[in-house]
Amino acid sequence: MKKTTFVIGNWKLNPSSLTDAVKLTAEVTKKYKADEQTVVAVAPGYLHIADVTKKIGRKAIAVAAQDVATEPMGPFTGEVSALQLRDLKVSFVIIGHSERRAMGETDEIVQKKIQVALKYNLIPVICIGEKDRDAKGDFYSFVEKQIKAIASVLTAAQIKKVVIAYEPIWAIGTGKTATAADVKEMQLFLFSTLTKLYDRPTAAKVPLLYGGSVKKENALELHKDGGMDGFLVGGASLKADDFISIINATKR
Ligand code: PGA
């Protein structure tokens, strides 16, 4: 049986108006043809989540949040909680994106966010990835450390409920994509690391995504030869036609 593929659009701090967010949702919703093997989600900004969800209506597109508070409720000014996201029918939450790690988010904070998300039935999409690549391959130990930090708080039953997105920082928003061979090597590394930490059947149940300058022009090759289970897409998810082309590339 064909494995499930995930394509998640991370809108980041875009677009600048609710009208444009709803318009983008309408275009994606109209053009997207759902099938059982593909999970598609969009991650608008918090303020746009309710209207985007309403616009999607009954169409099979899930909504993701771009972050979540470490606490479910209480005196935490400016935070948005897992409980509030569930209440708005959000299904996924991106955790530990490099842009948040650059603002000071540590592995400990990432661990807490993963736990709170799982507790309230949100699917964590946990981002990992190195800042730079070195010829010696030290970036593999960096990624391994991130995976171990995640695994240290998750049982085998729990790791099967998360999605891991490998997003090399040097490829995010830069137009520099990892080659399909780089992606394949990392997929094998992530799989073998998870196998060592858990076991093979458990590792096989964890969807692995690639993110970093995925475009309609490179999606087919990255998907075919990269061996991952889909993409986390930033910039290209802001154009409905491009996002749909990337989704379609994963179906071929
Ligand atoms: P990008 O962003 O596709 O614009 O490189 C990916 C991401 O940050 O999730």
C-alpha cells in the first residue's frame, strides 16, 4: 500500500490581511483534489485560523498552527494554547521551527511544547535541521542531538503520533535547496537513528518531511529521489497554484 504523504504550507507572517488569507484559502480549497493517501494542511497566523477553517469548510484540508504555548492556560500574556487551538479545530502544530529556535527556543522548550500538543491531541510537526553543512559531516551529530532531545520525552507509542520535518536552515527561504541525494541521505540517517532509539517498526511509522526552498520546479525530483514522506513548504505555499503543483508532485 502507498504510504501517506504530507504537504504542509507554513504561511509564517503572511499574508498581511485577513481578506488575503481567506482569498488564498479559497483558491487552494477550490483547486485541491483530495485523495486518501495525501494529507494537506495550511498553517496561517493565529489571527487568521478561525476564518481560514471556516473557508475550508468540509474540504479535506487540515489547519495547522505555527507554534503553541508550553502551558494549556493561565497567566502567560501573549501566548496561544493547545486548548485554544483544539477549540478552533486545529489538527497540527509546528514546533521548534528554526525561526523560533533563532528567537531563543531551546530543546527544553520544544520538549514541553511537544508534550502539551500530544496531551491535547494536536499532531506536532517537529522541525530539526542544521545551520550549515560542513565537509566532515558534523551536521549529522547536530541533527542526531536534536532527535535525541525529542525522543527523550516520547515513548514508542508517542513518537508514532508526531511528524518530523527536516529543514536545513541554510535552505530555508534562501532558494538553496538540498539536493535529492542530500535529502535521501538524511532520510536514511533519521530512519536509522529512530530505529536505534526505538525499533524498526516504530521508526517506519514516523512521517519524515523535507522543508527548505521547496518549489514547484524541484518538488517532483525531491519527492521521487529524496525518500521523505512529504514537504513543509514556506514561500511557495503562498501561491495557490504553486502549492497545488507541489502537492501534485507528491502524487506522481
Ligand atoms: P521555505 O520555508 O519553503 O520558504 O524555504 C520552509 C519553512 O520554513 O518551513
